Amino acid sequence: MEMSDVAQLSLIGVSQGCGYALVALGFVFIYRATEIVNFAHGELMMLGAFTVLTFAELLGLGFWLGAALGILSLGVFGYLLDAVVMRRVIGESQASVFILTVALGLMLKALAGMIWGYGARSLPSPFQTDVHFGGIVIGLDRIAVILATVLICGLLWLFFSRTRLGLAIQAASQNQLAAYYSRIPVKRLVSLVWAIAAMVAAVAGLMMAPVTQVDTEMSLFGIKAFAGAVVGGFGSIPGALMGCLIIGVAEPFLDYAFPPLKGVYAYILMLAVLFVRPEGLIPQTYQKKV
Amino acid sequence: MRVLFKTSYDQDIDLLVLPGERMRVGALIALAILAPLLLSSYYLSELAIFFSFALAGIGLMVLTGFSGQVSFGHAAFVGIGAYVHAVLVARGVPFPLALAAAGLLAGGVGAALGRAVSAMHGFYLAIATLAFSIVMETVIGAMEPVTGGHMGMPVPGIALFGVALEEAWQQHYLYLAVLLFFVWGVANLMRAPTGRAMIAVRDSETSARSLGIDVRSAKMTAFFVSALIAGVAGGLLAHQLQYLSPETFGVGMSLKLMLMIVVGGLGSISGAIFGAVFVSFLPNAIDALRALMPDGLVSQAGLESFIFGAFIAAFIIFEPDGLHGRWRKLRLFLETYPYYKRATFIRQKRYLKTGRFR
């Protein structure tokens, strides 16, 4: 392996890791707000890609308008998903709630297959040229993923730390009861968190669409993002981002080193980290003291 | 509440305590024994697949239903059992030995995983088992010299003590015997200190620890027993599938097992059996429903998995105790009519369980 190959693989890895990070952001938000682990987040991302595809290509609205409409409709979908389904199971045992989200994922995937079919489709985006610098060739779409991730992280950070609404969401996710007593509309805020998470997932679907193609198997991306978030520590956003980057960068190198197990290194890495540190690299939850 | 009037100490160690329970279970077993007289050999082999799934479901029930450890990767243990059994039988190892080895090896892998994940809780465990199952599927595919890789491997027939069991009714009795043995074993285990420790760990890890239960070893035992039963189920299933490929034991099968125990009712052996009945006959019910649906919907490929998902979701939202819970409510309703109170079965909800400092 030459130096430029290493640089190229790492750059691709970073952009892949950013894609994972975009998905991971969504379920870490949901987890922090409600302690619900949304196993269906990969499916939300897939749904986002399909919606954008529908608006942009099938209805012929063009990429940017299609993207905006697709992201908005996913936001509405996420809000309704919480308001209609997830709100009913708050307080049930954690195990039942995982099983519910897995079942929802199964349903969404089957539904997408029924509506859009199982064949892979491509979503033409305005970033489909290659960039050359210093012996490295990389698609502009890969760089766009990195930029989008940085931008979205910045915007979300501003939203959560600088606006009244963001602070209210933070309060509700720290202690629902206390927040409720201070006249914070906890139910609506939780649904709003779901809407934001679904919108971020839609952006992830849209940005990764040129790289992975749009089909129902895209939802597997969600499980890898999950692995990334677990490596970093599920309860913290910087941890999840770091974990996703580690997974993204390590994957292409490991695939290159031992090809028979190609595609599952993300999970192997996660299992290895969990065996050493069961709470992830940056733990956030502590055992209850009696 | 029902008051059980006990007249001898022997009643304390009975497995079936409620009046009528003995009769119902006896009737079910009698029906299973008489099945070869009533059914054709095609339905008998379907029944054998049902027995294997019910056994795997009981395995998962020990782990998820009784010990509270969610596993989304139980198909991996079924797969390990199936492959070990098939490889050993093909090498000429007698059937009972091969089945025991399949169970023990799967149990060993399960105990190792259980030891590694015993410090995890909640969804870390679910995701770790899911990842384990995905990795296992790939590893089985990559071990081509032994397992035939993705091309698959054929499974030889059953021969018990030199007698080839080729007829469907012979296999039926063998499968029934294995299933009943494990049902009896698990019922006994759950009454013993080991099983009670598992239930205590499920209900509250903190309280279990403060009562002097070794939480770690309780979890490990649960993983061992559960994976052992799943491995034996895999060995039995291998003979009915006749051809093994890694994809059979993927996430889809894990979800099917999960559906079984959720629909049946977490935390009861009869739940696993009810659930297996439900899951085994759901495809037939979906086929029957197809006649009623518009043409455009019938030909859709994803219909079955959509309905699977819808059933899991509906059960979790509307009846978290599953068919077993529904049955208990119905029975109490009939027994205490007109004094039945809906509130008897309402469980307290708990919000935001973990302590967070940021």
C-alpha cells in the first residue's frame, strides 16, 4: 500500500464515517430524550432517500426542491410516528420497546419495497464530479457528505444550546417530570425530537444516495451506524460521532487486510470494544446506587 | 386472587398446580401422540418443523422471557447447532451424541458470549447479540471447507442406534420426545434456585444483587441453557430442512423467534408453545387472506414481512403479555364473573430508568 492509497482510503473512510454519524445523531437524540432505542432509524434514512427520489425524479421537481420537500415530509412522518405509536409504549419495559422498533423497521422496509420495488435506483445529484489533488481522486459527493455533517452538527449545536426551544428539549431529556412541572410541553417536545431525528436521517439518506444507490438494503447502513454509536458510547453526541468516524476509517483498511469477512468488520470492532468497555468508550449512564 | 388450598407437601413440588391445568396439558400431549393417526406424512413433517421452532422458542424464552436478556441473534445458536450436528452426523457420529455435542457446543459459545456481555444491559446487549449473529452468519459462510460456504451442505438422514428413521411418524415421536424432555427440564429449572435467580435478575438487577444473587453467573447460566436448547433445536431442524445454508440462520429467523415469544407472552413456557403455533400457521393464514385482498396487493413480495411486523407491533402496543396473558385474563374473567376488574392486570409504568448526570 502506498502513501497515496492510505490517504485515499482514509478520506473515503472519513466520509463514510460522516454518513454513519449523520444517522447516529438521530438515534442518539431520540435515546437521550426518551431512552427509546430506535432500531428503525436505518429504515427512516432509506425512506428519506426514497422520498427525495420521488420528489426530485419521479415528480420532476429537481434536486434541491425535491430534497427540501423530502426532508420536510420525513420530519412530519417522524413527528406522527412518535405521536401515534411510540408515545403509547413509553414506560413499558425497555425490551418490549426495542422489539417494537425492530418490528416498525420491518414494516417500513416491506412498505418501501411494495411502493418503490426492490431494484436499486440511482439518485442523480449535483455533486457527481471527481476532485483531484496531490494524487488523490475522490468524488465530490464524498466531500459533500463531510461538509454536510459538519454543517448539520454546527446547526444542531446552535439550536440546542442557544435557542429557548433547544434548552427546553435539553431540560426535558434530563428530567421529564421536573421539566413537565416547569410548564415545558414534554410530549410535544419529544415528538419534535423524533421529527428532527427523522430529518437528519433523511439528509443522511440523501447524501449517501450517490454512494450506495437507493434501495431497501440501505437500511443496513443504520445498523452499522448503530455499531459506530455504541463504540463511542451511546449517551453522548461527541462520543457517537467519534465512534462512527473510527468505524468508517477502520472499515476500508480491514476489508483490504482480510477480505473473507468483508462487510462485517464494523460489528466485529463493536463487539471487541464492548468486551473491553461494556459502556462504550465514553460512558454516560451509571449504575443506580441504592 | 385465587387461593390454592394445599392438603399435602407434595403439592408444593407439583409443576402443574392449578385445577384443570393437568387435564389440559395431558390432552395436548395425547393429541400430539395421536397425531400420526390423524395427519398425512406431509403435515407430520410440517409438525416436526413446528416442534423444532417451539424448542428454539423455549430456548429464547429462558433468556429473554425469564432472565430479561434480550437477544436479537438467537438464530446464530440455532445455526451453530444445526451445522455442528450435520457435520458430525456426516462424519459418522451417532445421532444422540451428535445432538448432545451440537447442544453443548452452542451452549458453550452462548456461555462465552454471556460472560462477555454480562456487564452490559438493555440495548447494548440487544445490539451485541444482533452483531454476533451477523458476524456468525458471515463466519459460517467463510468456513467453506467444513460448512460448504454459501453453496450450502446436505444433511444426512436420521439413524438411531443403527435403525434408520425414514418414516415421518418415527421422526414425529423422536421430535416430540426431545421437545417434551426440554419443556419438562425448563419447567423444573424455573422452579429451582437457579431459575428463580434468573427471574429475580429480570425483575430487578439491583434487588437481586442485594439479596446475594450472583448476577453475573445467573446471566451466564441463562445464556448457556438458552443456547444449548437452541443448539439442540438447530440439530433437529437440520434434518427437516435437509439442506443448510448460512442465510437460513440470519436476522430473519431471529426475528421470527422473537415474534414467537412476544406473541405467546414473555415469561411463560406455554407462551413459547402458543407463539410457535401462531408463527407456524401465520403464513397459511396470510395465504388464506390473500384471496380476500385486491389483486395489486396479493402479488407484493414484502406482504408477509409487513404482516409479521404489524403483528409484533400490535401485540407490544395492545397486549404486552401476549396470548398467554390474554388467556389468563379470560380465565379470571370467567372464574370471577361478575367481579372481574380490568385493573387487576395493570402494571406500573416506570419512566427514564437510568440516572444521567449530563
